Amino acid sequence: MRVAFISLGCPKNQTDLEYLIGDLVVDGFEVVTDIKKADAIVVNTCGFLKSAVSEAVENILDVAYNKKKKAKLIVSGCMVERYKDEIAKELPEVDFWTGVGTLKEIAEYLKKGKLTRKVEEKSFYGENRILVNHSYYAYLKISEGCNNRCSYCTIPFIRGNLISRPRESIIKEAEDLVKNGVKELIIISQDTTKYGIDKGRSELIELLTDLVMVDGEFKIRLLYLNPDGVSNELVDFVSNQDKMIKYFEIPVQHIDDEILKKMNRKSDSRKIKSVFEYIRSRIPEAFIRTTFIVGFPGEDDVSFEKMVEFVEEYKPDFAGFFPYSREEGTKAYNFEGSCKSREISKRISRIQKIQKKNTLERLKRLKKDTITLYVEQPSEENPFLLEGRAEFQAPEIDGKAYILGGVADKGYGPYKAKIKRVIYPDIYCEILE
């Protein structure tokens, strides 16, 4: 049987799907990329925001229209976990539904034409994992669920409470990935700093200590670091370890203390600023990426100006600004004082211009340095150029690196290069001979 896959949402969703694909291949299924040639199509959905649900429904309907007549349409993931009872009635085109942590039900369904046993356990599995991105990097999920209970967030009732993955399981997968040629392990979870908290305390530094001891030439990148968990000890560890990429992804979401309190965030503005200050002093070359929610209920001109001032003064290297989305089931759903969408768009446009200047200035300063980059493929925009990304660019979110000259004769690399030109958000480089 030939199976095609569509992955929507975050890297955590993608990782779940990669485990499933590996299991199916071991079971004798053939993976294809053309849904018109598939006997079954799996759409793994995101359900974090209303916009993600809309995207998922569009993809489901598109697959239903374009697939072979008798091909099975399977929908899995976060949207199912959140809305299955309501949405199943509206989408009779779907043959089988399954949620988060139960993807192994898909193999059971495809092999036997029906589900003969329920898979309720939220387990970590991945010995047969097949990467769907470029094979030189892999996401490494270290926990599932979240205990933070931010007032705007749907994750706890989609993915449940925090469950930290056993350390030996993480190390075993890391060893396997590195042996198979992975050069960058990207650590992910709902909140990476909380690894081990469900067992009594954060064990992230202990985990990283074990990971850097894995044999092989590879680097480690940390994503999803809530600021309340970014300690001086963690920053020192990243600074002192050659295998740790000097990159911190720290979603702050806001900087006004009253808004942070309403968001039920664990950090106030003082903590957030101290984290940025310590990273800048301890690792001047480090890149910091962050995210903000604009238009949260109660955000007025004064609280928004605090966000503007923070971006101007603390100059994150990369930042994303997202309009507040009022999500059913969250505590913030009933909050008063919501901003009008036009005002939110106006605020995002203004602050994005400030951030664009920050990013351009940082990238241009790098022109004097030798950087490390990976080469991935011919550019989709210009087939005469190769494209990839620099080590300070996380996949998919921080722009691309285009190769203007030099020889890329070592596959993905890594290569040493010089930046010749910066056109936001991308860099144009020459590989050094």
C-alpha cells in the first residue's frame, strides 16, 4: 500500500509524523509524495489557533477532492484532539480520525482496515524514524505536554500535562541520528526549560551534559525556552560547550507586567530583561529569537509602547509578532478589553519595521566575520544559486543563505563562508576555498 503524508503545524507535530512514517515503512508500506498516487493519505493537523484549524480543514478538503476514488483519508494530530466530535460531522470525507499520542492506531487501521485495539498511551517512540526535512538536521523532542497554563494557550487540553521523556531514550535517539549523518540536533518541547520538572526539578542541564558527550561531529540548538527557566547556569553551559549553538529562542510574549500577569506568564519584565542582559554579556556573539503576542485583552497604547521600547533597547536578533487569537476553552477567552483587528495590524506593522532594522544591523555586522553555513539545494527562486542557512538561522523561521560563489563539494557541509550582501531576511554568501 502506498501512503502519502501532509504535515501541518510545528516541529513537534512533524516529529510525531516522522515516527509514524518510519513505523509504516518497517511494516512494508511505501511512502509517496503525490497524493493522486497514494492508496491512503495522512493529514497530521495543528489545532493551536483558529487559523491553524482553518488551514487543516482546507487541506483535508483539498485531499478529498484530489485523491484516488478509493484512497483512504486519515486525519490525525492536534485539531482532532481539540475538535473531533464537532468537526467529524462536517467532514464525512474522512475515513479515520486519531489524535495526539495515538498515531500508532493509523498503522493498525491501514493493516487491518479497521481499528482492532485502542492505543491510549502517550508514548515516545522513534526507533524507525524517517526524517522529512533535509537529512543533516533533526528535531529531538524531549517532553510532551505543558504545565504552564498560560491564559491564552490551548496546548494543555490538546497535549495534556508535562511528561518528560526518559533521558536514556533521548540519548539513544540522538546517538542513532548522529550515526545516520545528522549534524544538528534541535531540541524541542512545549517549554524546554521545564524538562524534568514533573519529576521534581529541571534536569535540562544534566540532559545537555549527556548529549554533548555523544560521539560525532554535530551541534545542538535549543528552541522553546521560556524566560523564567533560562538560568545563568544554562547560559554558562551554552557558552562553555563547543557543541552548543550560541542561539536562544525565548518567547517573551509581552513586556508589560500587567499583561504578563493576565497571560499567567511566569516571568515579569525584570526577569525577561535580566535574561537578555546576561546572554548579551556572557555570549556577545549569541543570537536571540523571541515572539510577542500583540493585542492581548487589556493592551492599550501605554502597554504596547513598552513592547516597542523593549524591542528598540534590547534588540532581539529575530522576532515574530503575532495577533492575539481568542481561543475557545482558554481562560483569556472571557477577558474584556480586546483590541480591534485594525489596531492590532497597525501595531504589528509598526513594531515589525523596528525589528527589521534590528535584524539588518545584526546581519550586516557579521560581514566582517567568517560564518558557518549548510548548503541544502538549488534555489527555488533562482536555479543558478544554491540555498541553505547559516548556523545562526534556525530552519524555516530565520531567513535563508544564498550562495554566490565558492565550491560546495562536501554535500550539506558545514562550510565556512563570508557574507557579501544582506537583503532582509536573507544573506548572500561566498564559500571560502
